[in-house]
Amino acid sequence: MKLKILHQIKGRLRVHILNKYSQTDLDRILCILNAKPQIKRCKIYYATNDMTVEYTGDKSEVLNLLCSISPESGDVPEHALNAVTSARELKKKYTAKLIKKVAGHYVRSFLIPRYIRIAILTVKAARYVWKALKCLSKRRLEVSVLDATAITVSLFRRDFKTAGSVMFMLEIGEILEDWTHKKSISDLAGSISLNIEKVWLKTVGQPVLVKSSDINTDDEIIVNAGSMIPFDGVVSCGEALVNQSTLTGEGVPVNRTAGATVYAGTVIEEGELTIRVTKNSGSTHYDKIVSMIEETERLKSGVESKAEHLADRLVPFTFLGTAAVWLLTRNVTKALSVLMVDFSCALKLAMPVTVLSAIREANACGITVKGGKFLEKTASANTIVFDKTGTLTMANPTVHSVVSFCDKSPDELLRIAACLEEHFPHSIANAVVRAAKEKNLVHDEMHTKVEYVVAHGVKSTIDGAEVLIGSYHFIFEDMGAAVPLGTELRLLDISKEYSRLYLSVDGWLAAVICIEDPPREEAPKVIAGLKELGFENIVMMTGDSKHTAAAIAERVGVDRYYAEVLPEEKAKFVQAEKAKGNTVVMIGDGVNDSPALSAADVGVAISNGAAIAREIADITISENDLSSIITLRKLSTAMMKRINFNYRSILSINSGLIVLGVGGFAQPTTTAMLHNASTLGIGLLSTQKLL
């Protein structure tokens, strides 16, 4: 690809693409570049053939990469290309709508005869009047009523220019709102797909690689270590450790053998499974989660923001002011001036500035906010729900302790365990090896050939003694090891909050290695801080065991905890809390948290969690530190204080200006100038930092 550098700053380049590529080719280039680790974000401007690239590392290496890229530089997954193409076509569609709307408005103003324009305006006004009537039928007096009144009064006064301008701005707003909603749904559809295009189908002869869409119920598929399970099913044969943390919240992988149920979206860490498909694409456990999310999103899209409510609350005052001026002066012009220049217009101009300022400041703190209303909800929230695995904890198993049942020291036993486990890495084995490394325990190859029993453990010989390491089932039931006499109580005394790895030598238990998923270091301090900031109910929910959940809950200081819960149970809990009148913030990181994230008033995702959780969440914390939640609460509270200050200022200033105008103390041009100046001043104040 041939390039010309247009602009450059540290970490960012803007270039012009000299090659004549089609839009589809540019889509492929965009997908290839965004998949590169050194590229943070890439954006292509199709109309000008320009491209902006945000990157990490050395600029010269990035330039070399850009020059080496072409549409044929690598395989682009079909789902990724479709997502980029859909986004481009959506932008093209709505850009065309905006251009058509703007061009049509001004063409009609200059080319269409006046009486035809009046007829068109009258027909268009009927829609706004009907909307206002429906609002009034529900005994609500909102901005839609004010809009319809302003349009209707303008038409009756034959002020067709004003009526047309009001409707034009409202139509532009509707297009932009619809565009935002459609883009959100499009992004959601792309992010929630499992994106598994081909699978191995078991046949009479050799397995055959086929498209996922060709798989039917009762077909048998083969899934190997490191691969994601594409469909819900039942294991026909094989044995494997399956990581279900993103779906169930379990911190460690679970053993799956013949007859066990497995779910789409989970990953095989070790072993191999032949799975009989029970639910193909569109009906899996994963897809049900997606359906719950989409349903909740439709409900959420109809909720009005706090700023809109503030504007609606001012509508009655505007009508009362208009009526009062008419009663006092009997001057129609003065009365209508109150109606046409109302409080809510100034409020709607000032509030977005405050919200944008807060969102910008949040972004500088590593917090991505998808809309001002989520900051407003965060400010008023009294209940916060945490997932455990990957949120309050790091989802990274570690060795808590080694309990010796023989004459060897815990460090010596850990050294032996690491010596065996390093040959077959999985999450727990990695924890053992890492613990030995941290203690500088050198473990040379002192064993004979290592035999690995999938999902159970490791078998080898050291100095002529048989050494086994693995699960309770493997050590005691399969291999018949025994507990040394007099140590039975020590085994029973080991806390149930830990996962356990057993080590035996020559048929006798030698050690129990206790594995934990410890809470984040900052978690207790964050929980205490949230209580100080007004959260009355702090809850932890997890799919993990009761013993583990109880231990973590006590260490971090939450008010309540719920263990062994399914994704739909998390969502139901959130909905139940909302039904009680509570405003709920949900913090999570996995697929299992997504329904609850979507059901909550505010969903907050941890950036290193599942992609679907980040897309569903209203707010994403990019910093790998829960302290950002404290910042989020403080920032949202400060934003609402400023919004309320703006509200009071606008009400006071505009009321004073109306009094001056109606009383004849100031000319209309003077009050208009003061009104605009005050709005600008409040706007400038709103751009200042909140924290």
C-alpha cells in the first residue's frame, strides 16, 4: 500500500492512500490492521481515501507495516468483514438521509411556491400535533406539547418560517437518534457472535471440516484442546478440562466426561471431546443470553434521560408564564414571546455541554461512557452488584499454601509438584509452576517419563518412587492412595474455600496444594469507599461454590453475597431490585454477566473481560483497577451537581429577563442579547473540569 503522510503526532498518524482500492478492499485492509497488536485503532475515510491510525511502539515499524499491507495480506474472517461493511453502509445510508433532509429544506425555501410550502408545513405539523395529543391523553405535559404548541401558534400567526425551522431541527434530531440506535444494534450483533466458521464433523471415516451452519441437531462434532465449543451438547466420548468462567463464573476449569453437558462459548483447556449437538446455532445457551440482552436493550432504549426530564419539568412554567403575561398585559406579542423563547431551549443547549465535559473527563480517567444518562443513573444509584470472578478477583488461580503430610518441607513438595506440572500447562498447573518460580525453587528434571491422565493428573517416578499429582478422585479413588495415619484431622481442617491439588508418593498422601482466586488488592478499599459515597446495598453474585463465595465476600466487605447462580438468576435479581425502587449498578466482566449488565440501570464492564460484556455495558473501565468505580461515582455526582446548578441559573436568569421585558425595563433586543450571553456563559462554565 502506497501512502502519503498528511499529519502526525506521537501515537497517531493520518495518511492518504495513493492506491485506487474499492471500498470492499479498504474494508479488508481495515480488518487486517485492526487485528494487529501494535494498532490501537484504525479508521478509513472512504470519500477522501484517507486513514487515521493510532498505534503503540515505534513509528517507523508502524509505517513499514502500513506499506506492507494490501487487501490480500491475510485471511479476513467473514464475520469481521461483514461487520465493517455493515457499519460503512449504515453510515452511508444515514449520511445520505441527513444531506437529503438539509438540501430538501433549503431547496423548498427557494424554489417551491409559497402556497405549496404552506401546505407541506401544515401536513408535517399534523404529526407533531398528534404526538402532543397522545402525550396530553396520558395526562403528561412534556416538551413534545411545547414543540407542537410553538409550531401550531406559528402557523396560526402565519409565521411559516419559524414553524418550518422548528420542524426541520426536530427532524434532524430524529435522524441522528435513529442512527445511533441502529449503530448500537449493529455493533452488538457483531460482538455477540461466537464467530466459529468451521468445525470438525465426526463421520464413519475421518473427521470432516465443515461450515458451522451445516451442523444439525444430533450431529457429532470433535473439539480439541484450545478450541471453543460452538454448540450446546452432550459429551459422547472423551475427557477434557473445560473453562466455563465466561459463562458460569467458575474460577477454575471443570472436568467433562461422557454424558456431561457442555455449552457454546466455553473453551477446552486440555483434552478432546466428541460432542453430540443438542442445540444448533440460534438456540444455544449462549444465544438465549443474547436474546435476553437484546430484549432488555429494546426496553432500555425508551427511557428518557435526566436532562430531558428537567426540560419537561419546565414546560408548565412556560405555559403559565405565557398565560400570566396575556392576563397582565393583554398584549399577544409579549405573551407569545414567552412561549417562543422558553426556558427549556436554554436548558437543552447548556446540558449537553455539561454531559460531554463529564464524558471527556471520564475518558481521561480510563472510563468509557456510552451516554450521559448512564452517568446520571450512577449518581442516583443506591445498589451496586459485583460479579466475583474476574471482577472482585483477577480470575487468575494462585497457590495459597502447601500443607505437608510427610517429612518433606512445603517448599520441597512445591518444587516436586512444579517439576511435574510444567509439562502439561493449564491454569492450575501454571499457578503451581509460577509459585515455585517466585520462591526460586529450581526443579531440574529429576523424574522419569511423565504420564498425563487427561483432566485427572500426572504420574511419574522420582528416585524409584511413584509420584502422582492431581484431583482427589485421581489420587484416592483411581490410584488408591491413603492418608498417613494420624494426619486425618489435618486433612479435614483444610478450608473448603480453596480448590485442592493432591500430591502422593508411593501410595501415601504427601501434600495438599491449596489453590485460590484471590480478591483484587484494591477491592476491600473500593467497597468501603463506595459505602462512604452513598451505596446502601453492595452485593456479590457468582456461579462459584458457597464456601469460596463466603470467603471472598468476607475479605472484601460486601453486604450480601449469592453463590452458585446462573446468568438468568443474576438478571432476575437486578430486575427484582429495580422493582423495589432501587437504582442498580452492575459490575461484571464475562458472558455470564451480560444479561445482568443489560438489565441494570447502569452496566459497568471490566475492559479485560469478555467482548460481549464490554459491548453490552453502558460504561467500560479500561484501567485494570476497581478504584475507577470510585472515580466514576464522584464524577457522576459532580456532573449532576453542575446540571442542577445550570438548571437553577437558567431558571433565575430567564425569569429575570422576562420580568424586565414584560415590565418594559429592557427592549426585546437587549433581553435577547442578555439571554444568549447568559447561555454562553453557563456553557463555558460547563466545559470546566468536574474533579
